[in-house]
Amino acid sequence: MTIDWFPLADSLRVAGASTAAALGVGLWLGWALGLRRWRAGWLVETLLSWPVAMPPLILGTYLFVTFGPWPRILSLRMAATAGAVSILPAIAGAARAAFLGVPREIPRAARSLGATEWRVFWVAALPLAYRPILAASVLAFARVFNEFAATVLLAGFLHRVPQAMAGPYLVTLTAVALGAGGLARWIGPRQEPV
Amino acid sequence: MTHARIGKKIPPALSLEVDFEIAGLTALYGPAGAGKSLMLEAIAGFVDPDSGRIMLDDAILFDAEARVNLAPRRRHCGYVGQRDALFPHITLRRNLLFAARRGPRLERSRRVAELLERFQLTPVAAGRPREIDPAQALRGAVARALLAAPKLLLLDDRGFDEALLRSIREAFGGLVLLVTGDLDLCCAAADRLILLERGRILQSGAPRAVVDRPESVDAARLLGFSNIFEGEIAALDPARKSSRLEFAGFALTGPYIPGRFRGARVSIAVLPADLRVHSGELEGQPNAVPASLVRVSRGARTVRLEFSGGIFADVSFQEFERQKDNRSWQVEFPQQALRAL
């Protein structure tokens, strides 16, 4: 039997797109939230943490109702959007924590040398904070990948995908999850024990 | 004119209220927690004061009433903080290039090379900050700050010595504000000295003048005048340039105190090193007070003797060896060592 890997290719595209989008927004949010005290900071943080506790199914429904012409079949773009929203809190949170972990004298020094915030970000903040952000992104990528693959698979089993494919698929998804965990651990910050 | 008036409350530890001018190399001296670093941070723009106004070369950096608050990058203040702030992921040379942004590329690398040479950093220029020793990292931070062409250099207490300050002033003609806990360095290198304690300026002026003539009890204590007595002027003799001072339990002959009246209360400060100690059995020591020894603490170069009545005297080890078997003691107050506050 030949295994049709087509759903995994789609999953890859969805996961890639949503990670890239969430990383773009999350980096900016994390920097902005870590930079100074915002009056509306608590509101942004509350909204950000909302998808964490929200069941993905209901989150998807909300997104559908908001953006999608109801009842249409899930498009890849919708799936990527849903993925991005669900992983944004993790990435923005990691980015914020990572930026707050940069010793403040380093961006301060850059500013007193006349650097614009743009240069401060690229030279005096991101190079010192990228490890935890990258680790969070790897995990987020794997999560969207697996979530999408599993959903497609489940839907597929109900229709036309032969049951025999379940084994290799499950092994793949598990391997992706484990591999992402290991990779994140490897990329992530090296910390001395307390 | 470069002038700063800064009010900032950080309850409960500190309430800063200072008004001072910066000229040449100005040194800020005070105990830990006096607010010295906070003053630098306020001038650099990292901390917003509650009130006041900061001017650098007649440009307003901060004005609480007019709601002016320039961003740190527009203040032209070079800042070298207490902790190492070289960018750890790039080499020292690229750290310096980061600051040298103006002018054509060749000109920038020339200026970087020149400062590396001046601060003896050329051999380690290709190293990352963590590969070079702390003294080199400090010089690197100074060189980087100078490359941004500041008008005012803010140096927080981080092991600056006279040699480094001298090379800074050779390379840089602008103003320097230095925080230090080293009084010798203040006298050797600074043009102006500001004494700070608990967020208030106690005294300021030329270092020599401040160190020799403290104006208040707090300033005297900060400058190491451990002997401070409050007494009364019993007599004043301008002709012989002397005075008679009465304290609780003893009386001394002091220098003439201009501008005071007989009968006025006066505080007298004496440096421990200016006192002389003798055996109590010796007769006829001028201006001496009998005292009993309470405690002896051996320092690095001198021995500090604490006598009853809060009298402290520093003597050399040699002198202490000679006199340590004294059964009773008297302390001599040389007339010119007495300073009226």
C-alpha cells in the first residue's frame, strides 16, 4: 500500500505560515510589552492568554464566524489563521519574558550611544533573547503541524482514508512532537542551576 | 551652562533633591544609597525625575514644568554604568563601530582604531567581551561611549583610577560626571567635588577646599572627621589667632574662628590622623586631654585607638608598639588641627 503523505504536506504549509505570522506579531508584542509600562498592558496580556484556556474547537468556530463565510469548508488560510491565533500567546509570552531577561543596561547603553529603537532591537535585544523565542517557535510549529494533521486525519478516516494508514501517521505525529520538544530543549537557553 | 535640578522620590529608601552644576570633571562622593547612581540615570534619561530641570550646554534635556523629556538617544550623554554593558555577542571592535555612526566608513574605522590604540585595546579588539578582562572591558565601554561624541560623560563607580581618568581627559574635552567612593581619586582627578548623602547635597566646591573645610557636621563625618565635639567659645583672641573652646569635660586652645562671637555654640571636627597620643604620666603636654583607651583596631597601615568620650586617633604601627604599654593616656589636639564647622 502506498501512503499518501499529502495531508502532511498541507500541514507543513499551514504550520509554517502560522508560525511565521505569530512570530512576526509576537516579537513585536513581546518587545512592546517588555519595553515599558503600558496603561492597557493588562488588557493586552489578558486577551493574549485567552486562547490558552480556550478549546481549539470553539476558538475555530469564533474565527469562522468572524472571518469566514459560514458554512464553507476549512481553507488552508483559515487553518493557518486559527493556528497563528492559538500559538500567539506562547510566542509573545516567550518573547516578552526573553526581552525582560536581557540585562537592562545593554539596551540602555545602546540608547545612550544614540541608537534608534530599531537598532536597539536588532543589536542590543534580539541577539540576547533569541534562544527562548526560537524554542517557543519550534514547539508552536509542531503544535500547529500536529493539530492540523490530526484534524485532517480524523476527517479523512470518516470519509475515504484507509484505516491502515493510521499507524504510520500516528508514528509520524508522535515523532514530530517529541522531536520538537528535543529541539526546543537544545535551542533553548542554557541555564545554571539555582 | 550645564546644570541639573532633580527631584525624585523612591519610597521608602530615598528622596532625591539636588541642584548642582557640572564643570570640567565633577566628582560625586557619598555613601551607598545616597542617590549618586540615580542622579546619573536621571541625567542619561533612563529614570524620569518627578520634578526639576536638566540642562546640558544650554540645551534642555528635561523640564518637568515644560514637559520636556528628551529620549536617551537624543541627550548626547555618554553613559558607563556600574555593570558591564558591552554587547556580549559581538567583538569589541564591532561594539565600538556600533557607536561610531557618523561620517564615511573609512573615517569611522579610523576613529575606532584610534580609540582602541589610545585605550590599549588593539590586541583584544577581535575578542568578545567575555574573553577580555574587566579592566579592558571598562576601557572598552569608555571608548565606545566616547565614539558617540557625547557632550557629557557619565561614569558610574566601577574601578576608575587616575590613569584611566587622565587618558579619558586627553581623548575627550567635554564634561565628565564621575560617581566614586574614593576620596583620594576625587582630590587627584576632579575639578569639582559634590558631597552627597541621603539624596541631599551636603557641600560642593573645589575638592581641596571641600576636603579641608567641611561646613557641616554631616559633611565632616562623611569626609572622615571622626572626632566631632560640640562646645562653646569661651574666648577669642584675633591678635594671637587663637580661641579658647570649652567642651563637656575638657577645654582646648583652638585657632581663631572668624565671624563667631564669644559664648556661641560651635562644632569642632578633628581628623583622627591629626591627633597625637602620649602616656598619661608625661607632664606638660600642650592642649592635651586625659582619656582612657576603650578599643584598639588594627587597620592596614594605621592603628585606630578609640578613647572614652568618642575620641578617635590614628597612629602608626610603630608608634603604637612604642606606647601600647601605657598605663594611662592623654590625647593631644594640635591647635591647627581643630576645624570649626
